[in-house]
Amino acid sequence: MANGIDWFRWHHGSVTDPKFQLVARRAGCRLPDVIAAWAFVLEQASASSDRGSYGDLDFESIDLLMGFDDGVTQKIVAAMEARGLLVDGMVAAWTKRQVKRERTDDSSTERVKAFREKQRQETPEAGDETPGNATQRQETPREEKRREEEKEEAKASLSTSSPEKPMDELFADEGKAKTAGVPSCPIDALLDAYEELLPTLPAPRRSLFKAGKRAAPMRQRWAWVLTATHERGPRAGQRLATNAAEGVEWFRKYFEHVAKSDFLTGRDGKWTGCNIGFLMQLEKFSKVLEGAYHQAEVSHA
């Protein structure tokens, strides 16, 4: 609460979101009526002690309040339920889309914090090494040379890559990425950022990105971000990201850039097929960076 006023999030593009046009068509009413009813439901859900629950709606009173014909509110709510916007008396995905302090599950911030802590723990300081574990890591000169050659070869192949070049076989698995010194791809942190910053796009099936068909493209894009360099501006020649935390932040900016596109988000009503799998495809990833969907190149690359 601020100065006695309660607030909840209202996302940019809501009034032009194609799904509300579909609700209006299903309910047989005007789009402005749907937006007004949606705003009323959100206010009810925000004011409820059980945040996200809009309770029992008095359709007749709402019709009178909004100046609707009799039965309009009930038709709109039924259409919203059919579209999955309202589920069992709750606004769908309320805890995911409203302010972070309301969330009881693991937020993206908490996941990133935990990931950073894990990275810190897995990287021992020089003074932490004991003679015992130092002995365990000893290698023969030949083994050490071969390992260094493999690491340098992997780094060289990736550092000269760019989104425009074929990357189908480039670090599709964790082993190759680690050999090149690339931190493991934090799948959950990236998907959390996508869901937080692009809440109107379809939620991902996480299993597909951890071991399924979506895993390789995301790891490839992650590997590129952790090794590519800025091509222009004051940071020209510098790495886009030098560690996992900076890599996650880069992808947050990438998703923020996507959110500005009326085409990718479906706000212009021309297409509604964008999802995280689409955004991780090499060709589409390159087009986003080039500004093909925005009329402006992405600024942080």
C-alpha cells in the first residue's frame, strides 16, 4: 500500500491483447466491455484476502454499474473461463504475474541468488586447496597438455562464432560447454526470466528444455552469449557476459526487448505463435538481435 492506495500490476498491451478480442467474439459483446469486466475482476482479485480469488460475482450489479445490458457480465466471465483466463474462481497465473513479494514459490530472483551461491561454492579459493585434494587433481604432463589443447580449441571455435553462423553442433551438450569454460546453462533461471517478462506468451514445458528437444538450442544460445563480444559502441570488443549472472541478465534484457515488439507479443493481432522455443531458434534469435521485428537492433549486443 502507498498513501492508502492499493496497487496491482496491469501489463502493457492488455487493451490490445488478441485474446480479449476472442473473448468479446465468444461473448457476443464489445471489446471495451470485456476490458472493463477484466479490470473489475482484477480489482476484486487484488482486494481479496485470498489474493487472486475474485469470489462470487454479482453479475446483475456489475451490469448495472458498467451500464451493460442484462447478462453481459455473465457471458464475458464464461468466455474468460473458456479461454483459461479464469480458473476455479481464480485469476490464472496471478502469483506469477503480480508483484514478487506476493509469491510463495521460488521467484526468479531467488533462483538466480541460489545459482550464484552454488557457483561461488563450486569455485574454491586458492587458500582452500589442501595437499590431499591437490594430489587428486594431479595429471601427467601429457594429460595436462591434451586437456589444455582441447580447452583452447573449444574456446577458439566458439569465440569466432556469431548468431549468423551455423551453430547446430555448437555446444549442444554440457560436456562441450564445460570444456570451453562456459558455465552450465541455468535453464530454470532463463525460463523464470521469460515467464516474468513475457507473461502473455505461452508458458514453457520445462522438461523439454532440460532433457528434451528444446535443450540444445537454448544451450547453444547461452554458449554464444557467454563468449561473443560487443560489435560496436563503448564496449566494442568486450564480452557480452563473463559469468553466469551476467549471462542471465543479458537474457533478461533480450526478453525485455522482445516484449517491446507488437508483432512478437501478438499485440498487433497479426500473429500469435511466439514462444520460448521460437525465440531460441538460431534464425529467429538472430532476427530479434538484428531488429527485424522491432525496426531497431537490440541495444545490449
